[in-house]
Amino acid sequence: MLSTDISPPLKEAEMALLEAERRYRLVIEALNLGVFDLYLPERFMTVSAEWYTMLGYEGDLPDDPYAFWIAHLHPDERRMY
């Protein structure tokens, strides 16, 4: 097992980031918000399960959120992506 010594400032920053992520997820879940992050240059998208629920989607979540999103765009808008 490889072990790396992280200096205290970096470790503190890592811990602060983890705590911020934890708090962000709590807020998203508590407010039942649908969140998505779209990165067009790579045609990559991440979404929360609540986002699918807001769209009325039930069942197993699609493997490719980007393809799901594209399939539900108006045909005129789909050509842009």
C-alpha cells in the first residue's frame, strides 16, 4: 500500500471540501431539488435522482443522462447539441 504524507494545509483543505460537499448534498436532498451539471465540450452531464423525478421519470435511472436529456429536447433545439 502506497502512503503519501499530506501537509497539514492540504489536509485541512481536503477536509473542508468534504464537509462542504456533505452539506451541499444535505441541502439538495432536504429541498428535493433536481440538479444537473452539463459540460457541453465533452457532451457529459451529471444529474441528481430528484432531477429525473421532477421530469416524471420513474424506474431505474438511465445510464447516460446526456443521451436522456438530448432525447427529450425539442427537435429544433436538439440540432444545436
